[in-house]
Amino acid sequence: MKLTRFNHKGTVNYGRLEEDRIHELKTGGKDIMPDSFLETGREYSLEEVRLTAPCMPSKVICLGLNYRSHAEEMNFPLPKVPIIFLKPSTAVIGPQEPIIYPPQSRRVDYEAELGAVIGKKAFNVPPDLALDYVLGYTCANDVTARDKQPAHGQWTYAKGFDTFCPLGPVIETGIEDPEALAIEGLLNGKKVQASNTSDHIFSVAKIISFVSACMTLLPGDVILTGTCSGIGPMKPGDIFTVKIATIGELSNPVKEES
Ligand code: MG
């Protein structure tokens, strides 16, 4: 299932995208696992609605350095444990929403990433059960004010600006193996990142286990699994697209703060 959230005349609901039709869904409780959703019978064409971010995370947990190729381009040694940081929920935007270039920065980078979306509360989950807590997978852009990264010693400021976490366009719930997905980043249509999640240093299952031993993961929380090589800057007027096999394409324009 390609799960979306969409805005129709000011009301936001979950929906199942099939071809260019959205079938409205409702949830029966707090969990948002694939079998938690019920069809309402209402449906819309894509032209009638605006897709929003496909989930509402309480927190976005991100991996630094999780592709061997990216560790090499940054000249960093391979990490022995997952290096994590958080993006605030206020950074999340949906497909086609603008990434706002903050006036504090002179270099804002794209980072195409696979996002794993948690579907039910997870605490202290062992790796072999971790994927049972995943609703599905989405495209993500870990937007980074690169020039702000070194000065702060850690990455919250550089990666926490409003609009710095585009997610979408859908959550694909049918992916059984998240470690075998082709991932690409395109700047104004030109391929600048190309890899496969098989290059992950830490698997999604290991990351969920590691993170959930520290903090409870809630339905809608998203784990960004790190970026591959090829990172680079964007400027106002650019469009960046994250493309992941079987999920789809997430595109966002970059705009100057008005
Ligand atoms: Mg990243």
C-alpha cells in the first residue's frame, strides 16, 4: 500500500494512493500499522487534494554516517556504534513544500535518505523483531546548513531549521527488505547521488533496536537512515528530488526566506 496524508479543503486525512486516486482511510486507534486503517469509502483524484507529509512524527531520529561511501567522501572512520541526532517535528514538510534557505547560512546541502516510519510503540526491541514495528518506508531529505555543522560540535542547529526535513510523497508499506533499495538524489533533474541501501553500515533493524533501547519510539516517528556519497549544496530556485525504488519521488523547491 502507498499510504499518504492529504489535505482536502482544509481537512487532513490518511489515504491509500492507487494510480492517481486517493482512497480515504481512518485509523482505529493509536497504532498506524498497515492493518490499523479502515477505508471510509470516500475517494478523490490527486488534483483535488494536496499531499502533506505522510506522517506526524513526535521526533525524527537521524543517523550520521551510515553509508560506507559517505564516510569515505567525508574522510571519517567507519562508526562503531550508530551516531544519532534528532530533528524537531517542526522541520517536517511534505512533497512540493518549499525548503526555506535560512539567512544564517551560506551553504545548505541536500542529503537523500531512506526514512523508516514507526507504526506502533517500540521500546527496547531486539533486532530480529524490529521490523515488526515499522509501518513502512518513505523518501527523506536531511537538509543541512553545512557551514553551521563544525562550529556547534553537534548537529542540532545545522539540521534543525524549519523545513529541513522533507518527507514523502507516500509511505510504502510493502517493502520486506529495506537493505536492498536503489536510492538517488537529483538536483534540478540531474543525478547527483546514486547508491543502494545495501551500503548501509547499520541496518534499519539494528538502528531501531539501538535507538529503542534509549528512547521510546511512537507511531509516526521517523528514522532517517543516513545519506550516501554525492552530497552538495542547493540554492534558492533549485529543486531537489529524492527517488527510492518502489516508494516514489519526493521533490521540494528551495526558496529564500521572505
Ligand atoms: Mg543525513
